[in-house]
Amino acid sequence: MVFIFNLVLLKNCKPINPSLRFRSIINKKSLNLIKFKRLFFKKKNNSGRNNFGHITVRHKGSGLFNLRRSVDFFRLNTEDSFFISYDIDKKFSSFLGLIKYKSGLISYILAPNNLTEFLKLKTTFFTKKTDLGFVSPIGWMQPGSLIFNLESKPNSGGKLIRAAGTFGRIINNNNNRILVKLPSKKNIYFSKFCLATIGRASNILHFLKILGKAGISRYLNIRPTVRGETMNPIDHPNGGRTRGGKPRRNPWGKIIK
């Protein structure tokens, strides 16, 4: 029996309290999730601080989910593989795909949208394959192809176009440089040897998700954001009741106008 995984619906919570009144989440039962715990690892939460204890990344901390999935962003194995099931990791907005290679190796990948169970996936070099979920250098793809999980440099692993529902488009082929339109609408040239996955990133309904309360953001390692005007002068250059006509600055003192 073949399951189609593109019928993912949002689940509206029963409003038994104010925090659940407007909350909308992904219906996990429609995904038939399978977890492969051998690919799990623990990630310590540093709350945005470096080894000296100084905050280098703001608005991070209080995350509860320390288990992460080991995801293969390179996809250099050229064996035939088959899609088994989706899985969800709190670090990624798109779904992960559990695949099994012909040799028995199992790994997680960033899953494209509209996958079906036991669909064949493969990494191909120097052949013009346009099947969904295939990985290939962008120099051998047809103009107009939709791609995601794009490498910024050859052999660097997928770095770009990884968010839920996003995709890029190959504009044209100019010898060794390929013009790609990113989700930000920018057109950037990449090397023709950069690998990318054909298709669109999964979880296209992610933008409809509603957390419902601030506590869910704290679980996701997101701390509150406070305006500089509401701080004290010692905490922010814009802080204090009066600024005395000073120009607006960022938290590090640089003028932003």
C-alpha cells in the first residue's frame, strides 16, 4: 500500500484555555512518522553565549529540545535509495525524510514536497535527471527547474533554500556559471558543480502555523525581543526617557539612519 504524504492538514486545538484558542499545529497523524533513534544526538544549549560567557547571539535561550537528528546535507552516495517516512525536528521548519540505500545504510535528508512511500531517490552526476528528490549539479539541470538545499560552493553541503516551502529556480546556463533565482527574489551566479535537490522544500503549510502563546517560543529557544527605547541608557544607546536629539543607534552604538 502506497501512502501519499502531501495531504498534510493543520490541526486546530480545542479552545479549552486562552493559550489554545487560536493555536494551529501540524497534524502529525497524517505523516505516519517513523523515528530512527540511532541517528539522534544530543546538542547542548549555550543560550547564545561564547566560551567567555558573553552573549554573542541575542534572543536565544530556554530551549527544551536537546535531541537533534543527524541530517545528510551532502548526498554524495550514488546508490539507489528509497523514501521511507517523514520525521520532524524542532531545528528545521521543513520535514526530514528517512531514506534507506540499497546497501542498507539509513540516513535523514531534507525532504522535498509531495513524496510518496518507496519513491526512488538518487544522486546523479553529469546526467540530466529531473525526477523529484534527485540530487545533481545545477550545471546539468534544465533552465526553469525548481531546486532547494543548494550548495554555496562545490562540496560544501546544502546551505541555501532550506526553509519550509521555499524553492529556487534556475534562470539560465552561462558556461561555468549558473544564474539561480533565490526565494528572496535575488538572482545570483553559482558554480555549475554546486549540488542541489530537485523539487520544493516540504511543509508548505508552515506559514499558517500559529504557536498560540509566548511559552511555545521559549520552548523553541527563542527569547523575547525588547525595544531599545524601553531600556535604560546603560543597556542600549536609545535607552532612557529622553535622548536629547541624539540619532538612533543599534545596540552596538552605530548610527542606523
